[in-house]
Amino acid sequence: MRETWVVGAATNRFGKMAETGREAASRVALAAIDSAGLEPKDIEQTFVSNAFGVAERQAHVGPLINTALGIPEVPSVTIESACSSSSAALHEAFVHVAGGFADAALVVGVEKLSHLDTFASTSYFAMGADYAFESRNGATFPGLYATLASAYRREHGSRPEEFGAVAVKNHANAAMNPNAHFQRPITLDTYLGSPIIASPLRLYDCCPFSDGASAIVVAARERLPRPAAEPLVIRASARAGSVADMHDRETLTGLPATRAAGLKAFRMAKVEPAQIDFLEVHDCFTVAEIMALEDLGFFPKGHAGRATVDGVTAHDGRLPVNPSGGLKAKGHPVSATGAAQVVEIFEQFNGHAGGRQVPKTGLALAHNVGATGGSCSVHIFGRR
Ligand SMILES: CC(C)(COP(=O)(O)OP(=O)(O)OC[C@H]1O[C@@H](n2cnc3c(N)ncnc32)[C@H](O)[C@@H]1OP(=O)(O)O)[C@@H](O)C(=O)NCCC(=O)NCCS
């Protein structure tokens, strides 16, 4: 395998986009290519993720993006893996570049659903669960993650304040991120006073519905030995799956796919969790961040909530987690989320994260989950 880098990255402000998905994706893709010091003609393959394009009556968006970039002859493919779509696309780009099938590849994730109401968006998203057993019987993502949260609280006796600490931290980080959906810090009282969405989850336990687009450029070191910005060396690109429907799982207090993808990634990068300086993890609901930190081996089971209360995972703590604000507060435009995690790591490595800059940026990890854990990607990035 060739040494493979992330050499460019860009995102837009998450929230409500005035542009169409394809317009936003094309604009952000160009910004990512530009940040790499490349031109669109340097791209040899485009990997797009856009799980809910049909909500805009638009599938097959890759050729439209490439045409807008002036490279209609470049092949594109759309990768769907629910909320982990763009990290799955990054994995495919890595495989292409590391394997020598392309010298430079573009990854673009985009989603736009803000023209739909909450009921319609919830129904679209539920298509990522098991329709026969879950969605058709009324299960929604807040409901499914509430089941995980109840099981977690019962098994570990954790208090609501531990989930609340995740929300308070991630909203505080997002308040320092000009591209975040929510840019106002919240207090624990705001969290505790917010309405129940799906017991025990409150409003501030949930990520919002966001529009957004993010893009990254992946290149072989030999193709671009002197990139315009400090590159991210892809030390590991690992994916794993698990039983999709929750009723067939052996545990509801962790995600088997996270554990499997994490183990693969640490093995591939030849590093231990203790060597990672900061992480972006999949916190679609607060319990998801807590479970991810435990499944990836950063804390023993039942301990990540307490560590969050103690400030260990704050942006200036011992192990910063979701300095971007995470899905919880930066926002979660499904197919743009995995790529956006990498944009944050790129900005952190280049010292461009402003007030949310973390103290150490030697090694970083990105963790991105599809649905309730049917799929998961873990990437580890290091320096040259
Ligand atoms: C939590 C949820 C149900 C709230 O939807 P809603 O009740 O229709 O809320 P609205 O869109 O009417 O917004 C009401 C207010 O709450 C705010 N808000 C909405 N969702 C929010 C969230 N997740 N966190 C914080 N604030 C939120 C809005 O900004 C708005 O504030 P304002 O009155 O100051 O403008 C919805 O955001 C949701 O379902 N989130 C989960 C999405 C999901 O499942 N993603 C997939 C994960 S796997």
C-alpha cells in the first residue's frame, strides 16, 4: 500500500442551506480541492455520499458535481452507509489511492432535508433502520437510541447529569465553531429542563436535523509531496458491521461494530488508545458518545460519563472529544457527517480551530456509525 494523505478539506455552515444539495456539494468540493493546492483536473475519481438525495428528487448526484467542477469525464460513485456514508466513501478513496488505482480522489458528502418537516425527516431517517422489524412498527432513531440509553443507565446506574455533561460540552465547543448548526452554549439546567423526546432522552440529548456539505481530497504522498496545508497521514482506515436490528443483539450497552472497527484500526495503525490525542466520535445522541468512548477502549465500561462530568473530554482536557461540537451541536447532515469529522481534524492539525483548538495534535481518531450500529468506520490520522 502507498502512504496516503488527506491533503485538502472544506465544509459549509451546517443548519439550513438556501442552496440545493448539488450546488452546496460542488461549491464545498471546489473549496477542498483549492485548499489542497490542486485543480479539479487533478481528481481521478469522485466518491459521493448522499443517502437521502431522493428527498430532493435527485439521485446519481456524482456526475452533476463533477460536471459543475468541469471534470464530467471523471468517474463517480455514490456510497450509502446511512449516517456513516462519507466515512465509508473515505475508506473507498483510501483503498483506491493506497492501492494505486488513483493518485488523487475526492470525497463529497451532502444532505439537504430542511424543506421537510420533522415528521417527514424522521420517516426518511427511519429507512436506515430495519423496516420489517423496527421502522414499520413505529421505531424512530430517537426511540431506538432511547432504548440503548435506558439499557445503559440500568446497567451502569448512571445519572442524567452524565448525559447532560456531553450535551453541555459539545454545545460549548460548537459555540466556538463558525460552521456549527448551534452556536450558543447551554447549561446543565437548560439540559435538565428541556422536554423529553423519547424517554430518557431529552431535546438536548439529540442531534438536530441539519443540511450540510463537506469534502476532502485524498492523495498519494508521491503525487503531492509538498501539499499546500499540513496533511493528515491516514494511519488506519477500518470498517466493520454488526447485526442491524437491535432485538438480535447480545448487548444494548455498546455497539459491536464500533468495537470491531476500533480494534481493526488500532491494529492497522499500530497504536493504542492511550496514544490518541483527540477524537471526533459519533454522538447522534449523548449516550452514543459515552458508548463510543468505552467501546473504543478509552474508558472502562460505565466510566465515560463520569469522565465527561470531570472535564476529561473538554476541548482543553486530557482527551478532547468532539472539539467541533459533534453531531449533537455542530449538526448531523447524515452523509456529510463523516467527512466533516475529518475536516475538523484537518483544521486542528493545521492550527486553524480558533478557540476550540486542542492542545496536542499528533494522532487523532474519527469514529462514524451507520444507523444504530449496523455499520461503523474508524480512521486514525497522524503527522508526516
Ligand atoms: C429532537 C427533535 C425531535 C426536535 O425536533 P422538533 O421538536 O420538531 O423541534 P423543532 O425543529 O420544532 O425546533 C424547536 C426548537 O428546538 C431547537 N432544536 C431542534 N432540535 C434540536 C436539537 N436536537 N438540539 C437542540 N435544539 C434543538 C430548534 O432550533 C428550535 O429552537 P428555536 O425555537 O429557538 O428556534 C429532532 O431534532 C430530532 O428528531 N433529532 C434527531 C434526528 C435524528 O434522529 N438523526 C439521526 C440520528 S441516528
